[in-house]
Amino acid sequence: MTGLPQTLVELAQRYGVATEYDDWTGYRTTVPETTLVAVLEALGVAAGTEGDRAAALTAHEHDYWQRSLPPIVIARAGQPTAFWVHVTHGDPVEVTLRLEDGSVRAGLRQLENNRPPFDIGDRLVGEATFELPAELPLGYHRLIVAVGDFHTETPVVVSPASLALPARLGDRRGWGLSVQLYSVASQNSWGVGDLTDLTDLAVWSAAAHDADFILVNPLHAAAPIAPMEPSPYLPTSRRFVNPLYLRVEAIPEYATARHRGRIRKLRTTVHERSQRRELIDRDDAWAAKSAALKQVYRVPRSAGRELAYGAYRAREGTALDDFAIWCALTEIHGGDWHNWPLELQHPHSPDVAAFAAANPEAVDFHRWLQWQLDDQLTAAQATAVQAGMALGILGDLAVGVDPDGADAWALQDVLALGVTAGAPPDEFNQLGQDWSQPPWRPDRLAEQAYEPFRALVSMALRHAGGLRIDHIIGMFRLWWIPKGAAPTEGTYVRYHHDAMIGIIALEAHRAGAVIVGEDLGTVEPWVRDHLRDRGLFGTSILWFEADHNGAPLPAERWREYCLSSVTTHDLPPTAGYLAGEHVRLRQELGLLTRPVEVELAEDRAAQDAWLAELRRVGLLGPDADPEEIVTALYRYLGRTPSKLLTLSLADAVGEVRTQNQPGTTDEYPNWRVPLGGPEGQRLLVENVFDDARANALCDAMATLVRPAM
């Protein structure tokens, strides 16, 4: 018994809101009533009083019966799928299916349904059940219901029963580098790693070390004004890319720009300044690069290039226009659209259209930037595959977006207001996490047939051989925190995971890509089973792999359909982890809920257990130094059945400093630490190519997945 009002419990259940949950220690926790009321309010449901709840329950039932068809029907290839139809009781109904190719299927089988009709006040509504056949082709189809002269329709998604591995990879194993791109500049980049640097790292790891992929941090767009948000996991838009990653000199029009000398001087100056700084300065880099890009934007384009630009704009449509308009508005009114004049706070307002019409060049510049990014990402992926990679670039999809940013403005009608997404307390973040991001509203996603989500996934796969999805358990349930509340005062809200995972699988099938779900943290066991059943990979981090007693999980018991690594961007590089940097940093920042002595003792015991496991399997001697331990840990990955293995570039060069400390914003310089060596010396891409430690570890990884004959 939760002690909550029964009507509140029932209402929460209807909207997928958890009233209780098991915390990370296994303790069953009841959600506070205030949290449930706030979360339901974010779903558009008043639940503060008994009268509110009774009215909401009645409205929910009436809404169901007044709808002729489900908002979307999700099917798997090879399986029949039942769906309901509501019509006035006794009326004959005709149901047909229009396939994506334009052909029509009639005569759908009707199943028995003995549910009594429902009185909605002015008529009785009956329910019939029909079945989609099992042999439907993959794709996006339309279900059409006709009752006399009345017609209505709903989308049907038929996704793969299980996503197959891309043909280029086949059934073999693969390995790749994981890279925080912004941290790895070169002699020719503008103080921040860019898409040419990514291409060069891909070619080096593929040509010299037989790598199959390069996993890169989210490249999502940030606001084009200072201060630029450093976190790749708090973007202004997940649908578009940060132009900070452009290589100016790789744009075709640069070759005929009148001011190339001035542009070269800008680059040289910002590069030299970056080498003197301890941390990455995105604002300085963007100020210089955007000035250069505006010069190149004004260069006349050839007829063929103009046609290509027109085709790009037509393909991206309204979403591109909305993003470009938001960027132009931001340059005038600032980065928080909630503080703009009221008439500009919605993308469909007449004043927004008037602004775009009055400022065509300012808006078009941001459209043009995305076209250049599209070109350079296309080239990066093609070059990576040409160099020998089976998959090429593995992109990374963040959980959400900045609440004040472009996507939150353009998609505000499908996002939940009054709450933020986050995570409940766990072993590594004992205070919980508030990511300050507005979550999708599951009801609004369904009403829009998941079109915003489909567009997001399709765009993320456009230039990639695979996609890592951060916190993929958010496709099943997500931790919602009422604004102003602590992360501990949230609750889980469920999503239609069959729809979201089905759309991901279908888009990946069409792109010939692999999907990797980051399924760490508090995960219901059946979720991992479902992902595996659908052909999606999971994620294994060595330090987190444990049996039911907490001991290291033997290599042979790791998952096969998994991307496995020793560490993650939310922990220090392995050399730092071995030195206890993660505990020291959390103590310094006040993030521990237990005495530091307890944390250090537990951490030392866990590390000792792993060192003992390495010795048990013959990978480590008795007096190994940290570099030998790092190598042994990665060689251990080769003992697992995991199909994809990753080597952190930070580990490859012996970096110690962490990129991100969860639970902090400015308390630690998250996402601003440039790649460095063991002594903290800054490394450029050219240094990586010549680094003996990096080359040796890459060679070791290649041997793990393709042993010498």
C-alpha cells in the first residue's frame, strides 16, 4: 500500500506515471503526492483535488472511445498485429491499408471482440478489432477506415523483427576509437577539433590499425552566441550540427574567397592562443571562425553548387527554416527564447515570419552553415569507409536539449513543461542528476505519430554507420523532476517503447547502420532483453560489469551484442581512475553522501578484484605499472564475446584528467579539457599519430578482433 489517494494512483497509471519504484539499493520507494500532481500537470492533467482527478479519469475514458483509430499502429515484420476501430454501434466499417509504395491492401481480417459498447452521451460507440497480416513490407504505411461517407486514417509503422548487422561488418567483431572531438585539435584547425580532424583520425586508425569505426561525442548544435554551451549533451538542437566543427578551408567557395589571407591570419591567431590556454575556449574559436565563415558565405556559388544548396533546403524543409530563424533571433535577443518579446516565443507566430522576411541574409547564413556541415559530414563518412572502416562514424544522440534552445522553441508543443529529465540517485551519483532538459510528452508524440522523433533519428543516421543512443532506457521510462524539486523527488514516466525502438530499428535498417544503446545505470532487466531481441546493442563498461555478488563478471559471461570498453566519458581516463581520481574529485566537489574513507576503501577493493581477475587469466604480472594495467584491461575485452570493442583516445595517449563530472556544471571545467598526455602536456592530432603508446594500444585492439593467423 502506498498511502496515496486511490484516484491519484489510477490516474497516474493511465498516464504511465510511476507511483512507486525500486531505488539503486533495492528499496521500494513511494513517490510523493506533490511529485505526482506536478508530473500529471506537465502532461496537461489537473490532479490536485479529488474532483480534478475524477474529471480527468472520465475525460481519459471518453477520449479513448471518441477516437476512431489509435494515433499510430506499430507492427513487427513477420508478426500479425491487432488494432481496434471505434464506430457508432451497429455501423458497418471498411478497413484498408495503403502501403508506402502506393499499393492498397483490402480485406483485413476481423477478430472477435465482445467488449460492450460505450455511451459517450450522444451515441453508443462500439469497438471492433482487426488484424494486420504478418507479411507486410517494412516501412511507413497508412491505415484507412471508412464508415459511409466518413473517412479517417492513421499511420502504420512496420519495423524489422530484429535489426541485422550491417553487411560490411558481417558476423565478425570490430573495434574503434572513441573520441571527444572538440578536445583534439590539429595544427590546421581553429583551436577546437573539427570534421577534418575527425576524418584524419578515422583514416589513421583504419589504415594503420584496422579500426572499423570511430565513435564521436554528440556533434549537436549549440547556440551561436557567447557563452557557447560546452556540454555536447546539452545542445540547443539535436536535429542540427554545431558549425564550430566546420573546417573553413574545406568549403569549396574558400578557394575563390577574396580575403583568404585575412582568414588564414584569423586561424593562425586563434590556434596560437589556444595552445597557450589551459582549457578549450569555444567562444574565442567561434568568434574567429564565424567571421571567416561569413566571408566565405558571400562568395558567389557556381550554378551546380546553387542547385545543390536548393536541393538541401528543400529536403530539410521547415525544420531547417525554424532552426535558422531561431539562430538569427538569438543573435539579437539572446539565447533564452523565454525572455524574447512574447510575439516571438512561438515559431508559428506572424511576427516570427515577419522577422524572417525582413532578415533574409541573417537567416540564410545559418541555413548555409548546416549545408556545409552536411557536405563535410558526408565526406568524413565516405573517407572513413574508403580507408577500410566497416562502419565508419558512430554518432552519438544526446538524451535531450537545452530548455531555452532551438529545439525547445521549435518543438515546444511536443515537450513537457514544468519538469526536467534526469536520473535518480545511484552508486556513482548519490544525489541524483537533473539534466535540466524538457522531456518528450509521450501523449503528444503519439498524437503527432512520432514524426518529430522519426525525423531526429533519420537525421542522426544520415552520415553514420552507426549511432550510440545515450540513456536508451529513456525510450522505456524517463525520470521526470518537477521544476524546483531535487532530483530525489522525481518519478518515472513510461513511453511507448515499441513505437520508439521500432522507429529506431526501421531507420537503422534503411541506413544500413548499427544501433548501440547506452543501457547503464538503473535498468529493468527485461529492457536489455527487449533491446537484444530487437537487434540493438547494449553497452558494457568494465568497471561496472559485476556478478550478483559484486565480483568482476568473468569475460565469458559478458554480452555478445554489446559495445564494450574499459571506461566512459563520465569517469576519468583509466590512468586517472586507477589513481582514485573519481573519488577525490567527487569529495572535493561535495558530491559524496558517504564518508570519503568508505568510498576509497570500496573503490580500492573493487580495483583489487579486477587486478586479481587480470592475473587469474594471465594478462597481468605481480608488479605491473599503470601503463601495463591499462593495456591488460583492454586485452581483457578481447576475452569477452562482445562484437564491438572501443578504445578511448584519452586512454590511448595516457591522459589522466576527466572530461566530465556528472552532477556539476561550472564546479569543474566539464567538456573543456583538451587532450593531453600523462604529464598533462597538450597533444595535437599530429602528436597522436606519432605517439608510441597510442600506436601500441591500437595495434593491441586490432589483434583482439582479428587475431594473427
